[in-house]
Amino acid sequence: MQDTNSQPAGDARLTALNLVKIYHDPEHPETQTPALNGVSLVVRPGESLAIMGASGSGKTTLLHVLAGILTPDSGQVLLHLPQTDASIEVSGLNERDRTRLRRERFGFVFQQGLLLPELTAVENVAMPLMLDGVGRREAESLAAQWLVYLGLAGMEQRRIGQLSGGQAQRVAIARAQVTGAAVIFADEPTGALDSETSAEVLAALLDSTVAQGRTLVMVTHDATVASRCSRTVHMRDGRLVSEQVAS
């Protein structure tokens, strides 16, 4: 599928340098839980990276810090965009600029999709474009192209409650892609699906990201899902402890 955004989508590189993130118990301020403990990582352009680890290992925190949803207590996240020969220090942006960066450069797919049930599939997908100032007609036309590409032709006007779990996740994938995002972040995107639907959704996600030159960063607990990615890192106690590269 042709990129639906005029900005080049690929070739973005994310670099994490010595990330530290500590959570404090509001009822017991002296209690500190290190979610990230000196994590350094490079996410290469066009790769699919799976982040694995037990519950509480820090994998979701790492995803959120890389994506600018959370800011680290120390360390840096840098986004390098070769097409502009510029680097953006994601971790140093204020909340407004991080929100803009997430809207323009990043796409997100979560376990439950986080779609708006009162909107149709095409309206859900078109929303990021309209938030960027694209007219409704153009936004919905581009959204419909992505829905067709992801196998949802004829379902554009269905509301989310009228779709299966796998179909709803494809809507979420389309929404993440429609702006031409350079990096797609996925947090357990197949976690709520049966094995057959999981395989179909994962194939759609990979086909619409790395196959198109985009970068995919995905948290998963499923080794089968991770094995489809080009690289897998494992976390324990807020640290990266191992790495596997697909053969």
C-alpha cells in the first residue's frame, strides 16, 4: 500500500541511553520500585523488536518511555530522523511537544485496542488525521484505504461492538498507521485473542509496518509472537538481560 501521508515514514532510529525510572508508593514515600535500572538500547530503522519479560520486569515501562508517554527520571531517548538529518530528544520535550510528537511520528496499538465504541471503524481510523487538521472527507477516504488493505472492506461503517476481536484490532492497526507514523508501538496487541486470530492479527501488523519500511516495537509475553520479530530482548528487574536476533 502506498504511504497515505506526505511525510516519509521510515528510517527512524530510537536510541535509549541509561534509562532510569523509579516508581514511588504515594502512601509510603520511602518505598521505591525501580522499573528501569540503566537501560540502553538502539531500535534500528525498519526492524521489528519484541520486548519480553515477566510481569513487573519493566517491559511496558520501557515501551512507554521510548514512546514519550512517560519521562525517565534520568537518561535520554533520542529519535533520529534521517530525512531531516535531525535528532529529537524525546525525553527532554515538554508534555505538549511530546503529545505532538506522539501524534505525528508514532502510532500505537494496545491489547484492548482503545477504540471509541460510539464511532464507526472508519471514523476511529480517521480521527488522528482530523486531529492533525485533515478535512473529514479526505481523512475518511485515507482511513477507508487502510481498512481495505487490512482486510476490512465492507466493514467501514460498523461500530466497534459489531466487530470481532480480531477485526477490532485491525481497526486499531489501521488507526496507528494512517498518519504515516515512523514508529509503531504495540503493547500485547494479540494478548486478548485466540491463537488463530492472534496469528492473523500479527501477520497484518507486520505486513503493514516492517514490510512497509516502518519500525515496530512490541511488548509481548508470547514467545511465538516474539519469534516473528527480527530481534527480541528480555528484561528482568528493570534491566535488559539477553538479546536474540532472528536467523
